[in-house]
Amino acid sequence: MIMEVITMNKEKYINNIPKELKERKQWLWFKIYHNEDKNGNIKMVKIPISPITCESNEWNKKENRTDFETALD
């Protein structure tokens, strides 16, 4: 398994998100892995992570999501 950390221009990212979405308490983090299948093909796997618990367990529970500003920290 190959792990890749992707960084992006934070300011550009923030400015491209509509205000209506930023106001919702719906934000998660994602960890991206690149796995190689049995044929040698590389596939991207995107795993949701809760900014509250820092884990992927129960990421879909509403209480494990956070506001936009907290998710950015």
C-alpha cells in the first residue's frame, strides 16, 4: 500500500466553497491511499475521517462531523 499526502492551495480551496456549504456542520477529513490491485493497476481509496474523533469509525454519525473552520484546523 502506498500512502500519498496531497496538499493544495488552502486559500484557493476556501474561496471556491460556497458560503451556504461553509455554514453547515457537515465537514469531514479524508485520507487518500493508492492501492495496487492484483493486475498491478493503481487505485485511489478515499477514506472519510471525523475531525472530532480523528478516526474513520462512525464518521457518518452527525455528532462526528464539524463546522468548516474546525475542519480546516
